[in-house]
Amino acid sequence: MSWTWRKSGNLTFLTIPKWQAEGINIGFSTRVGGVSRVPYDTLNLGLHVGDNPAAVLENRKRWLDQWGVSWSESVVGEQVHGANVLWVDKKNGGQGVRELRTVIPAVDGFVTQDDIGLMEFFADCVPLFFYHPDLKAVGIAHAGWKGTAQKIGQRVLELFEEVGGRTEDAWVAIGPSIGPCCYLVDEPVVNQFREQFAETPFLQSQGNGQYLLDLWEANRILLLEKGVCSKNIDVAAICTADNPEWFFSHRRDGARTGRMAGWINLYKAKS
């Protein structure tokens, strides 16, 4: 399994061909191919960051069109840097997609066995994507440092387990996010990880109470700890902060910047 760059019309994004071959649409957008203006140029997909809503909706339409789904065939949650993960289905279709007031509140992850699209937004935090072949279920999670420390990835796997899915059969993909090259954190953040992890090889001291944090490795450790097979974990290893031509970055650009989208859905059943 490996992440691959793809261009479709005006859009450039990342996907995983092996997942696509299994009937799973999976994608992570870039900042390229939209209509938003500076500093949200151009494919900002976040409605909550101060951009012109009309531009964001046009951008979202372009993104949804890429996957062949309508507004009512996707779902969006209010991401709060927590570890709450919910099962959703077609009845949730359309929530949060066109306006903020209809988002599913206080949720940072979704799982589903329906062909509804799961969409979350990122500007340095880690996107986690899940597929369970036996359950025919997919999931997505928003794992910034807080979500990672709270082990949100394990929570998705626990929901699979609750309906009979063996963790060792799950596939997980870790998408682009801020990398260990650029993510400097302080002691209060480090202490959160020390409290939750037996060992912290993903933290590298830089002196003066500063550490480089490797969220990719922290999440990979959590997945392995839960029983996911190493061969079933794909890490993009692409840093959002270090690639300004392709990605928005909250750490690099500050609060006034856009958001990329993580996307996953099961192909629509053929009639």
C-alpha cells in the first residue's frame, strides 16, 4: 500500500490505489484547484476559518464531484480535538456539509458501513483512515496532538471490535500532517504523552524544554499496540508545514489559513 499523487481536472490530491481497488474511495486534498482568495488560496474546504462561505461551498462542490456524491451523501462533524468517535449512516447524510449549524457536535471520528462519505478537515493534524474488509466498514479520525494523546485511533478500532471485527484484519492509513521535522512542542504537551504512553520514542529533546514530536510514529505505535499488523499500516510521511505549495498549515501560517479535507467512502452499490 502506498499513497499516490493524482490529478483530476483542476484538483490535485493523494489517494491509495490498493484501497481504491477494494472499493474504497480515499483521498486527502491539497490547497490546489479552488476559488478561495489569499490567505485561503485556493481549495480551502473549511467553513469555520473565516473564508467567504460561497467560495468554500464551491470548493466543497468540486471535492464532492470528484467522488461522485451529492451534498446529502456526506457527513461532517464539529472537530474539538477530542477522542469521540461515532457510527453514522445514511440518515446522517448532509449534516454539516453546507452549513456549520448542522454539523454533528463534538466528534472527531466517524465509522460507517453505509456508502455515506466521511469528511474531516486538517491543517497539520493527522488524518487517520480505516478500512475493515470483513465488516465492509470504513472510518476516519482527526488526530492532532490532543487526539493522539487520547488514543483516538484505538477508539475507532474498538468500535470495529464491538461489532465483531478483528483488529488484526484492519487496514489503516496515516495521511499528510505536520512532520517530526517541523513540530516543536513544550513540556506540558510532552507530559501528556508521558502520562499515556509507556515509552515515548517519538519525542526528541532539543534542549530548553523543547521537543520534536513525531505524530506519525506515535499513532503507528498506538495502532500496533492495539493489534493492527505492521504491513497493513501505510504512512504518507508528507509534512504539511514543509510543503506550502501543496498544503495549508496552522503552525506555519497561523490561524488565518485554510483546511484540507480527508475523505473516505464505500463505493455506491450497483443497482
